[in-house]
Amino acid sequence: MIVLYNPLSTTPGKQPLPLSLMSLAAVLEAGAGDQGRSLKSEFKVGVQSRSSGSEFGAGVGGGYPWSLVDGNIVPDPAAEIIARLTGLPATAVSLLAVTVMPGPQLTQAVEVCRRVKAALPHVPIVWGGYFPTQHTDTVLRAPYVDFVIRSQGERALQQLADVLRRGGVLNSVGGLSWKTGRSTRSDRSDASRRLGGSGDEGRLANSEVHGSDLPEIVNNPVQPLATLDDLPDLPYHRVDMERYLHENYLGRRTIAHNSSFGCPFACSFCAVVAMSNRRWLAQSPARMERVMRHLVDTYRVDAVQMHDMDFFISEARTAEFAERIADLGLRWWGLGRVDTLMQYSDATWDKMARSGLRMVFSGAESGTDEALARMNKGGKSSAALTLELARRMRHYGVVPEFSFVLGCPPDPEQDVATTFEFIRRIKRINPATEIVLYTYTPVPLDGSLYTEARKQGFAFPDTLEAWATPAWQQLSMRRGDGIPWMDANSGGIRRRVRNFERVINAYYPTVTDARLTSWHRAALKTASAWRYALRWYSAPYELRALHRLIHYQRPETTGF
Ligand code: B12
Ligand code: SF4
């Protein structure tokens, strides 16, 4: 049994379909077998369904038994995981596979994995996803994590399961990192024994690594990424889809989907760079159409949030997708770069608007080209293009959602002030624009921002326990805590950003919160008008009280 665990990541009731794990589940469900057969030759991508004979299918069967534990739904994930992994036949593969991003998700993952390891020391635990891909050594220093799979996970998890089932060397598992070296105990763990063999080289090391016995870590090279159309369809039929359908600005039954992996750019604050090494792989429009039709027909989905890191990289793909789904009446949302979207032709914008595109999230990042260059934003990005895109999207009736990375060196105060003025210009051009304000949060990626942060004393924690503390959890949420130049003035920059956000969101109430009535909007606008006119953003206590009263929802919590 392979238990796929999605640690808590959001507030109750908002849980998105856990796509990272569903992608892994698809491969386990389909079952590639382990005799060196390629995914491509083995999987029948969406060719047939075992029960209905419709075109949407889970593949050929014969994979590994798996089950999903979603920490967004299950109140005590550790107890649930232990129950599912207890009492299995000795010959069965047991494995706990965990997806982890920094923040509260990591905090729950640490606590749960520690409990599972204590209860079931023979069950190997593998972490994958954004956090372990960037901080592999820190993860493997924890005695309760045995493996990390870096980057794309489908093929690698299958390979790891094969090695666990048949014994053999771990070197063959693409992107696997694991602990090797001498055992710290005389008896080896069950999992280790199952792998057999005499030497340690390439085999599972004892998972009980304590204190100063720092493990030696081996990092297998990441394999070439699997083409997405060669991977099987997600096993929607195996989860309670009703739990993952939500009512929001887009629709009454909104689902999450992912249609590509990676991004060809290398912005210096972005975790995607380590994940895909500037590669972008995408599902074909035909595949996407087939999945959309399945979701509409089977689950009465009426809106889709595309969780791709960069949905819009290929104009041809977007245009064909928009044409293919035009008759479905879907409303959809995606993330895309400002410069890419400005390069699209009017014909493509027409098709997108007619196909139901309602909102696009873009990293506008800053109001100056110098800051964009320091962030290594790349492409043709510029502040002027951001303004143009706001104008263009107003024309097509698509809501822009622009995020900013504020308070960057060399002069964080000035950076904040300039970007505030820039945001006011955007709002004049397109008042519906949603503004999402972040402060720079380092990722371990060379670049002037990270270099500057390190120069000023910033360092990542080197244990998972430290990452799981409230301070680091807060830092991971991109609020600017713990960044040397933000802290230098006792949090003054952070406060300025939050105050500005409060005033601008009152003066231009978000269009995406369906609960805001016209009375609410008028009250917010009136109450904030004098502040906005005088640029008096500090201490907006009365607006905070008003926001509380009407259960105001911040734009950054409505998006992905
Ligand atoms: C959906 C999503 C969420 C959802 C939650 C998803 C969930 N799992 O429950 C919500 C909206 C709640 C959310 C919240 C946050 N998120 Co988020 N989120 C995403 C998003 C858009 C999509 C993730 C996804 O499903 N991708 C599709 C799947 C198929 O791809 P994947 O995740 O990469 O998975 C593949 C591999 O990574 C790997 N893999 C992943 N997990 C595992 C596990 C195992 C065992 C293995 C073997 C392999 C493996 O294999 C998978 C298949 O190839 C990503 C960006 C992106 N497009 O990836 C950001 C992203 C992961 N989030 C991010 C952030 C920062 C946050 C927040 C901190 C934001 C904030 N300020 O609040 C919060 C933190 C939440 C928390 N509680 O910790 C960052 C992480 C940055 C970093 N430094 O690592 C990302 C990368 C966005 C970005 N560009 O910055 N998020
Ligand atoms: S374009 Fe977006 S996804 Fe790509 S590296 Fe930059 S911020 Fe990350």
C-alpha cells in the first residue's frame, strides 16, 4: 500500500484537488510494471475506462495499491495513515509519500511523519514537491524521512516502488536523494532488509539516523522529464470529487486542473526554477479538451482554475484549447507572464474571452524596470507592458490579478513608495485589477536578491524542526518577516505594505468576492476616499474594523 499524503495547506472548505498527488496516483493506478518498460509504451493514455467504456480512462490496471490522505479534510492524518499502513501482508510494498511546500504544510508534515515513523519504523517515508526539491539535505537530516524525490515525480515514484518491491539498487531511481553510509544501529530496519544485499552502496540506509550521526547523502541525477501526454489521466473516480468542487467568483462548481509542468524563465525569487530547470512541458489541446469534457460530463464542473505555473507560454496551444472548449460554457482562470500575454494577437484574445477566460494572475512584481532586471524577470517584461496589459484585459472583460514583490534592495523604502504609485496608475487604467502584495522571500537560487540577503545575515534553517517554527512558517508565507532589510527598521516596511493594501482594497473593493453587496462596496469606498486622495495610508484602524464587519476576503486568498 502506498499512502499519498497531502499535508494541511488551506482553510477548511477551500481544499483544492491535490494535483501533485493525483498525478502520482495516476501512474500508480495505471501501473507501468518494473521491467524497464517505458511509460510511453505501457500506458494507454485515456484510451478506455474499465467500467463505462467512455473515452476517459485510468489506463491498463495492475499498478500499486494506493490511497490518499488529505490533511485538508482528515482531522488526524497521522492516525489515519498509521491505520492504513498497519497489518499489511509482509510481501506488500508499504510506503508513505508526502508532498511538501514551505509554510504550514511543512509544519504538519513534520509532526505527522514523526508520529508515523515512531509507530511504523519499517515503513519508508519519501518527500517530494517544492520544499524537498530545494532543501534536500535539510529534509534528509531528519530521522523520519528516508528519501526525497526531486523535480517531476511520476516516473521516479514508480521506480522507487519497484525497487522496494523487488529489492535492488536505488541508483536507478531518477531524481532520488537518499542517505547512505554506515548504520548507526546494529540491526537494520525492515525496509532495509527487504532491499537485501550486503553493502550499503546504492541501497537503503538505516533510517534511524540520530543527532551527530549526520548521514551521507546521495543525489541521483534527475531523469529527462516525462512528456505530459504520455502520462495517464488522473484517477478522479478514486476520490470524493464533491469535496474538491467549490463555489467562487468563477463558478458554482469550480475544480483545479494542471496542464503543464515548469517554466522556461528563471526569476530569482521563484521556486519553479529548481523544480524544472527552465523546462516547460505541456499537455496538448486535444488532451486538455478531453479532460475538460470529462469533468463537465461526469462532475458537472462549470469553472476551472488552471494551477499551471505558466499556462500561457505557447500561444498556439492556448488558442487551440480556447477553440476546443468554446462550446462547454466553462469559466476559467490561469497564470501567465505579462510579456507573453501582450505578445498574443487580438484573435487569440478574442478566442480566450469567448471560451470563458475570466481572470489571469500575472507576476507584475514591480513598478520599475530596474527592479525587474534585478529580479531576473527576463523576456520582454517591463512596467510599461504591465500597464498595457491592464488596459488590454479591460477591453476583453478579463480581470487581471497582479502580484508584486515589494521592499527589495538596494532601497526598500523607495521601492515600496514607487510601486504604490505604480499600482495607483494600474487602478486608474483598470479598476477591476486585483492587487496581491508579497514581500521578497528568498529561495536558494543564485541572484542578486539572495546574495544581498545572505550578505546581510540571512540563512535558511538546517533542520525541519526550525522550519516548522511559527517564525519560519510566517516567513514562508511571504510577509517579509525575517528578511534582514525588512527587519532593520522594526518591521516598518511590512507595516506600510499592509496599510497600503488595506486602503487600496477598500477604495477599490475586489470584484471577485461574491459576498460583497453594492452597499458594502459603497461603504468601503466612502470610508477610504479621503485616505486614498491624501495618500494617507498609515494606521487605517477604521478600515480594518469595517473589513471585519463585512467579512472582507483579501484578493490573495481568492486566487490559487
Ligand atoms: C495549488 C497550490 C497551492 C494550494 C494548495 C495545494 C495543496 N497541495 O494542497 C494553496 C492555494 C492552498 C497553496 C498555498 C500556498 N502556496 Co502554493 N501552490 C500551488 C500551485 C499553484 C500548484 C501546485 C500543484 O498542484 N501543481 C501541479 C502538480 C502536478 O505539480 P507539482 O506540485 O509540481 O507536483 C509534481 C512535482 O513537484 C512532484 N511532487 C510533488 N509532490 C510530490 C510528492 C512526492 C512523494 C513525489 C515523489 C513527488 C512529488 O511530482 C509532481 C508530479 O510531477 C503551486 C505552483 C505550481 N504551479 O506548481 C504553488 C506553490 C507550490 N505554492 C507556493 C506557496 C509559496 C504557497 C503559500 C506559502 C502562499 C502564501 N503566501 O500563502 C501557501 C502555503 C500553504 C501552506 N499551508 O503551506 C510556492 C512554493 C514556493 C517555494 N518557495 O517552494 C509555489 C511554487 C508557487 C510559487 N511560484 O511561488 N498553494
Ligand atoms: S515567469 Fe513566473 S513561474 Fe516562471 S520563473 Fe518567473 S515567476 Fe517563476
